Amino acid sequence: MILNSTLDRVTDRIRARSEKSRSAYLSRMEAAASQGPARAHLTCGNQAHAYAAMEDDKPALAEGRVPNIGIVTAFNDMLSAHRVYEDYPKQIREAARKVGATAQVAGGVPAMCDGVTQGQVGMELSLFSRDVIALAAGVSMSHNVFDSSLYLGICDKIVPGLVIAAATFGHIPSIFVPGGPMTSGLPNDEKAKVRNRFAAGEIGRDELMAAEMASYHGPGTCTFYGTANSNQMLMEFMGLHLPGASFVNPYTPLRDALTEAAVTRAAAITALGNDYRPTSQILDERAYVNGIVGLMATGGSTNLVLHLPAMARASGVILDLQDFEDISNTIPLMAKVYPNGLADVNHFHAAGGLGYMIGQLLDAGLLHDDVKTIAGDGLSHYRHDPKLQDGRLVWSDGPKESSNDKILRPASDPFQKTGGLKQLAGNLGRGVMKVSAVAPERHVIEAPARVFHDQEGVKAAFRAGEFTADTIVVVRFQGPRANGMPELHSLTPVLSVLQDRGLKVALVTDGRMSGASGKVPSAIHVSPEAAQGGPLARLRDGDIVRVDAVSGKLEVLASDFETRDPVIADLSANRHGIGRELFESFRQTVGNATEGAAVVV
């Protein structure tokens, strides 16, 4: 199938924009690869330190002729998704020995749970944790004794941070190893109703807690389609997972077999063998376009609009919001997974999942097939589903039809003709809106603004009954320089209640919303942010603001707006407590949200 002309044009535009940076990156990677396997350059003393604790593996490591696989793990048992990684290093070492390889844990990286920190001060460290993870993974890999790498990470900032590190060490092959989603619990729509009832004061905390515990109930990724599961989709579309690995539940024979297969593959694609697949060759402009296609086709998390540009820059590729919009306008929305529908990721996987979707998009000319992946040349490998036959892992043709067209539809008959992400621009700056879960009659909202400097102010006004008419809720000084750009997901129940009361409401912010931002129109990531004197700093209560996801406008209708002095907020309270003082240098040097809000790239 011939590639869609828009995708072809966007890819060429990215390639031209990135020519200088990509060329420099590839030159660095080729120079690193040309030095040969890293361990050959270490002294005997260096190597003795590296192998001292490796017991039976010492002879193979000292000889230096078999692949040594570095494991970077984000294990902790506070994240349900990462709890499953506890025993992976042992499993990986045993699998490596079976194929004549060795494996070592190179290091661990932090992994914070945004579900724990939503609405809390700790959320102000969340976005920056991505860069900390990249740095920590870089330290892990700096020992320079590894021929390939396995990255164990799933959730919101963890995968992007690990990808930045994998790209930085791009001369080394890398495979991302998922853990899978928890089994389905309380349906997400039921949980949302309970949250809204609690926000409205109709029920107490005991009922809310019972509902939350019934939803988030066991090991594995949360089952709604937020950032964590969007990350897993991304790794398949970009060729860094084994095909079909994303949504297999933990602690199942198939999950174990896929983990062992990842080890086997990691040993096979090093420079010591005949199928060398360095990460630098996989993460090119076509891989990132495929990732954006997957984001749009699945209605994935808006957080990836921040993360993908940062990830891409680490491999010399420069993305722009216009690329996201043009691809969104071309790609059909093929999935309805909560918050865009009632199903969870287990239902999506059972309906045909990523194998079906990738096959459909390839057949429609809506993906680059001519890419390198860890599974082989061509994205067509990802049309296949993994299965166990007589205890042996095999890949067979994926489903040709969806088994539930209320969850997953073909590219020729999608839920929507476009991917549901809009770029918004105007005299208030530049941002994005996820419209796939927003009713069409709410795609354009024009109303007076209520301006707040934090989300607690919004909730206090709600409790005081101050929202009685159509309102554009503006929450400014929430960008990366102001306070680390926390998610404002705790506003979703409040705004949903107002919307359910019949009011027209929208959110405008230089902060973030969760991948589960839902049905309220939200113009987010607005840049330049207020803390840099951006246009949001000149807004006043009562200004008429227009949020237009049809024409892509984000503007205030005030004749004197350009001549106003920007408000300067007292941000001193954001500088201390819960570790925030450790991140002052990050706040001072972080880039714009439109470029990924990155510190290290």
C-alpha cells in the first residue's frame, strides 16, 4: 500500500527540519559503535569490579565473547504496574543463560505514581521525574559493559525518560519489556460517577474509597487508557516492544514467555552477532510518525504530546505541534477506551487490540512499514499476535476483524474520521486540546473567564457555589517554570459536575491534564507560560475567551489585551517542601511545553 500523502509530507518535513541535528546524532552513534563491544576497552581491574558479585556467570563475563545484557529497572511496589518487575531480573538472568548470554542489573530509576500525587504537592515533581529517570538510566549504562539493554518501565514519565536514555546510548540495542495491565475491576464509568457524586457532596469519603479500591485492585497497569497504557501502545508502534506484548496480563504463562523471548531477542541483536539493531537506527523520523499515528488512532494521552518531542530530540529528530495536528487530521479514531468510551484496555485487547489496529493502518497506507524494529525489518511484524502452542511461544496472524465494534473499528469505518487532537493558537498562545471524548457541541466555547493561580482556588470557588453561568476556567502559573507543570486532573470531577448541570465550561491552562482528562474541553500546555510573561498572565476575570477546537483558535476578545502589563505571581511557595527545593535548577532551565518541556535534551 502506498503511504498516505499527508504522512509522507509530514515525514519529509520532519526529516528536513531535523537534518542537522539528526546527522550529528548519527555520527556520534556510529563513532561509538565503531569502537566495538565496550568491554574490550576496560581494564582487568574495571571488569573485576563489574563481575565481582556475578558468581557462576563470572567466567563467561571475563571471557567477553557472549552478550552481556544490561537491565535498567523502575521496580517499586508502590506502583501497581511496576510491582510485577520485582522478580524480572532473576527471570532475565536465567533466560540469558539458556541462550549463552549473561545479564546484570545496570541500575534502578525512580518511578513515581501520578495516581498517588494527583492534586498533591508531589505532583510538581512528576514531569521533572522524566528527566531524572533519563539521567539515572544514563548513569546505569555508563559502566560501559553491556552489549544490549532491557528497560523495565511502564508508567507516565518512566517510559519517556527511559527512551531518552536509550536514544542517548543509541549505539546499543534496547528492548522495552512491559508487565501488562491488571485484570478488570470496577468499571471506569462507575468509578467516575462515584467521583462526581463525591465532588458534589452527595456521598462520603468511605464510599469514594471503596470505589477507588475496587477499581485499582491488584498488580499491573491501571486499566483505563491514560498515559501508562498509551506508553505501551507507543512502544509497539515504534518497534521497541516485541509484537503483541503490551496488554498481556501479569503472572500468566504468556506474559512469562514474552519476557523470556525479549531476553533471547536482546542477545540476538547485539554487535556480536549478525543482526545488529542499534536503537539509533530504530528511532528515526518514521518511527516517531508511526508513534503519533498510534496516539491518534487510539485516542491516547495528551501527555505524549509533551513526551514525544523530548524523546525525539534525544535521537536528533525535531517534532512540532503542527506535525501532531496534521497527522491527527489524517488518522481515524479506531478505538473507544475509557475515558473515550466504556471499555478498558483488557476489553480493547480482547477485541483485537494493537495487532488488528496496526494491520488496518498498514493496509490503509497510514503507517510507515519500511522501518527497523527490534523484531525485524518492517512494522508488519506487529500485525501478529503471540500465542503459546504446546508451551512454545509463537506469533501468528493477528485478527482480520474486530470482535467488538463498540470498542475497536476498522480504519474504513472509524468512530471519528480524525484522531481527536487539535492544535489551538491565538493571542493567548499555543496549546492543544484532546477532543476525542468531548461532545461535538462543546468543541466551541465562548464565555467570560474566571482566572485562578492554582487548582485549589477553583475547587474553593466551586464549593462556595460561585459557578452559576457559562465559564472559561483559566488556571495559570501551572507551567514547567512556575511549578513543574503538575497535572490538574483533580479538576475533572468539578468541571464535569458543572457541565452536567447544563453550563458551558472549558479549561484553559499552561499546565497539564491527565491522559484521563475526559469530556470537558481543555486547552492545555498553553505556551509561552504565564511565569515567562506569556499571554495568560494578562488575562482578567470577565474577559471573553473563545476556545474553538473547530477552527483551532484560542483567543481573548479584549481590545486592550496587548497593552496590559502581565501579572507577576508570587511563586515562592512552590520552591520548598516535598523535595521541590531540589529541582530549582530544573525550573530555571526547562524548555517550553511546545518543545517537550525538557531539561536534559
